Amino acid sequence: MHLSISIVNYNSKNFLRNCLKSIFENTSRIDYEIFVVDNASSDGSVEMVKSEFPQVKLIRNKENVGFSKANNKAFENATGEYFLLLNPDCLVEEDTLYKMVHFMNKYPKVGVAGCKIVNPNGRIEFSANRFPNLFTELSLKFGKKLAGSNGYFDRLLKWNYNKSREVDWVSGAFLIIRSKAYREVRGMDENYFLYFEEIDLCKRVKKRGWKIYYNSNCEILHAHGRSMATVAEEKISNIYRVNQLYYYQKHNPFQHPLLKLYLKLRGLI
């Protein structure tokens, strides 16, 4: 088996249907299996998958266990040489998955890779970068004023997403990882409910000596964040900050108290 695909779903029935259709209609020349892990949806997602896509392996959770734990459940029994994390609001284009598998076969030192992610307006999304630290947090907040006059801020804020390159992390909306690398780091850290989990995964994979790569030659369409569309903005922000602080506590312990102070001063926690 070349590829095992995990799609974590929460109340995204229509997007999930289109996502699955795009995979079946646009994927050839590779063997693949699809897992849909449903986090206690109430919109009929489970029934839709059962009736319209019986070939999909459905895992139904009794509660919303979050992104990391759901993916780990999918990959417990996966047989693919590569694992793919794919959001339900994404559409793969013709041969996207074949091209990514071919890319991973061609570069055996690459443990994780991502692709170009385009939103419905045609804009390329922020989907790969350097590992976050307090300086980059401040740069992303205030660096726009200096972009164009400072090479560092230009590199941080003005990525050329039409160029393939080695990076520190790629977006979990579309993330392919060698099953060997995934198992080496024992999967995703289930302390993350949502946000920062893919950065944490890439961090641990890179520490094991694997490369992380952004492949601009493959592209997907991303509606972005539809699973969270019905969740209050304040709640989403709180989830983001909790996971952000956990990431810093785990990987940047000396910067953690400074970040916490900075967020408090801005009234974000």
C-alpha cells in the first residue's frame, strides 16, 4: 500500500463529500486507503460516508477528541508506506497524491512534505515556515512595517510559495509523512486538541534527522476552517493560545514565561 489517508471530520458533511469525491476522481497510479475519523458530528456526516462511500474506513468517536488523537486512531492500523493528513474542506487536484508519493520516493531523506494550498479566491495560503519562537511571534505582529527594508522580515513574511524548498514545518491541512518517521516519534502529541500539532510533529521528526519539505509542484484547494465555522471566535482563540503555550513550554521552555507575559499584556489570555 502506497498511501494511507486520514481525514478528521467534525460537522463538515458537504465539504467531506466533495473532498472524498476529489480523491476518487483525481487519484490513479497509486494504491491508497482512506480513513474518515468522525469526531461526534451531528450533521449526518457518518450516515453520508456509510451510504455514499462504503469503501472508506470509518472510525466514529463518541466525543470530539481533537485532531491529534483522531489521526493517531486512523494510523494505528494503517498499512501505507506514507500517511497523509488531509482536512475535509480540501480538494485534491488531478494526480496530486501520485505526485506527492513520487516526490517522497525520489527524496528518501524527506520525512514530511506539504504542498501549495490555494483558497477559493485564488490566493496562496501561509502553509510552511520556520519553527515559531518569541522573536518570530513579535516579527509577525510588528514586522510588516519593516518588510522591504529588512531581509529577515522579507524572508519571514514574503515567502515565495511558487518555489520548492526545505522548511521547518508544513500545514496539517495537507501533510504527508513517512509511516516510518510517524512511528519513530510515536505519532502526534495528543495533548494538542487543535493548532500547533503539526508544528510539534515536524519538530520531533526533524530532531530524528528527517528533512521537512514544501513542494510547490503540487496543489490543493482549501476552503479553510469549515469544521470550526460554528464555533465562537473567542473559543477558537482560547484553544489556539492554550496550544501555543503548551508548544512553547515543551520546545522553548525559556521563552514560555516571556510569551505568557506578552499575551497577558495584550489581553489575549
